[in-house]
Amino acid sequence: MRLEDIRRVAMIGAGTMGSGISMCFAQAGYEVALYSRSAEGIQRALNRVRHSQEVFIQEGLISRSEAEAARARIRGADSLADALRGVQYVLESVPENLALKQDLFREMESLCPPDTILATNTSGLSITAIASACRYPQRVGGMHWANPPEIVPLVEVIRGEQTSDETMDLIYGLSERLGKVPVRVQKDIPGFASNRLQYALLREALHLVQEGVVTVEDVDRTLKNGVGFRYPWLGPLETADLGGLDVFHTICQYLFKELSTMTKTPAFFDEIVQGGNYGIKTGRGFYDYTGKSREQILRKRDLYFLRQLKLLREVQEMD
Ligand SMILES: NC(=O)c1ccc[n+]([C@@H]2O[C@H](COP(=O)([O-])OP(=O)(O)OC[C@H]3O[C@@H](n4cnc5c(N)ncnc54)[C@H](O)[C@@H]3O)[C@@H](O)[C@H]2O)c1
């Protein structure tokens, strides 16, 4: 299989990620078969795509006619067999459950020729374990997107123990064709690279609040206006190079041993979650969202993100 041979793709799962990812494929010119078990699921996903495209249009990233043409490239499929007919690439994005994904991969493989690439958007399940359900595990690899997938550039391309170089190259090349920024993750370890970085930071954030060092609001304020302010432009290693490795190396000597190594979530976080507070989906999490709609909050987020994306692309072109 060559990259140019991939024209039609199947998106398995039409939730938060499946809808946004379908939009990316369609906007890059691919024909997408979007599989959901119900007609309502497909309709909901297409509505999400339409809403998201409105923000892209508003920000001048896409014209209305391009948006409509892209949507016309997405067709709903209510059976796996229908979704997989004639596709060269399959991306699975159903709930994070190993047995569910293994069953699906087993069934998908029985419906595809041996060279069809089968990728998974799992956040942290083992690619090797998912691929173990297949007779040809070399064509299975991770393609891990970040939410919202139609905006955030990163795609982690993850090698399972049996993933072939060809599969890695195809997932990587395809991600580039979608206008994404792929990263090769060469070992199938929990959390891959991006979630390990994200959760290392979350652990320290929770620790600081639990210990009463700073408030919830001030954790976020500290990060957004300090360390995080640099992150879209300079990663932690670039930051250290610019700051001076002698300084960073010295600080590591006394600070690493002070950082949180907790392996359980702290009590205050457990209480919030056990109280049924899940963030914007319930109206309360670390913050109170009473009186604000989920749509409003997400639209505002997407607007910020799209402006940042435009700036990032501008800077990348200057480099
Ligand atoms: N939400 C995120 O931030 C995020 C980020 C990166 C990766 N992921 C991963 O993406 C995957 C999907 O996450 P999501 O947030 O889109 O979840 P979601 O719950 O929004 O969507 C999952 C979809 O799969 C459908 N589904 C359930 N069982 C199915 C089956 N047997 N066959 C076909 N469809 C089925 C559900 O109806 C739903 O539409 C998970 O593996 C998750 O870990 C999520």
C-alpha cells in the first residue's frame, strides 16, 4: 500500500473524536464512511461537523462552499460491512474498552483485505493488545489525536510490538497530508508521550491544590501566564536550552526529589468526582459553570484555539 493509494477511509465511531476526525479527512479531500450503530448517531456527528465548520468559516480558514463540499464527502454507514467496503484505511474511535476494541478489530479484519491499514485512536490502551486480536497485526498501529481533533495539530503515531515500518510510515504520511503534526512514538507504553506529559503536570497541579499551596484558580493562572504561555512556541527542552542548561540542571538536583510522586488521586479530587461533578458536562467540576451552556464554552475554546492555530501556521511558514 502506498500513501497515494489511500483515497477512501472508514471512521469507526461517531462520537466527539470520530466526528472531528471525519471532518479533517473530508476537508483534506478523502471520501469518508462514518460508521455509527444508529442513524441518530450519524446525524448527531454530521451536526457537530457543521457546527465546528461554522467557526472555521468565521475565522476564514475555510470557505462555505469548501465546507459544504467536505461534508458531502462524508457518508453515513450503519453496518461495519458497509463502512469498510472499498476503503484503504480504517480508524477506530469507539469507547476506551480493550475487549470492545479487540472484538471490533477481529471483525474489521474479517471484512478487509490483508493490506488495509487498521489504526486506533485509543488514548492509552496497548496497541499490541488491540492488535493481538488480528491475524495480521503488522498492519495495526496507533493514530492518537487530541481533542478537538479538527483543530489541535498533534497526532501521535504509535508502534505496537508487531506494527510494521510500512504501517508506521503510512500513518505518519497520512497525518501530514491531513495538515497535522505527527510524532512517532516508538514504544507502546501507557499514556504514549502526550498523555504522560499532560498527566505529569496534572499530578503536580492536584498536589499543589491538595497541599493548600495555591488555589485551583491560581494553578491555572500560574500555568497559563507562565510556563504554559511559552509552550505553544517552545517545548520544555527548548525552554531549558534558551534558559541555560547549567541553570536547569542545577534546579533539577534539588527540585526533582520534591515533586509529587503520588500514585493515587488526592482526596479533594475524589470528592468532586464522587459528588457527580464532571466538569462542563454536569455544570460543575473544579469550577462552577452554572448559567453557561456547554456549546457556548466549547465555541469560545474553539475560537481561541483556531486563532492560535493560525498564528502557529504563520510562524511555521516563517521558519
Ligand atoms: N475525548 C477525548 O479527549 C479523546 C482524545 C483522544 C483519544 N480519545 C479516544 O478516542 C476514543 C473515542 O473517544 P470519544 O471521546 O470520541 O468517545 P465518545 O463516547 O464521544 O464516542 C464513542 C462513540 O462510539 C460509539 N460506539 C460505542 N460502542 C460502539 C461499537 N461497538 N461500535 C461502533 N460504535 C460504538 C458510541 O455510540 C459513540 O458515538 C476512545 O478510545 C478515547 O480514549 C478521546
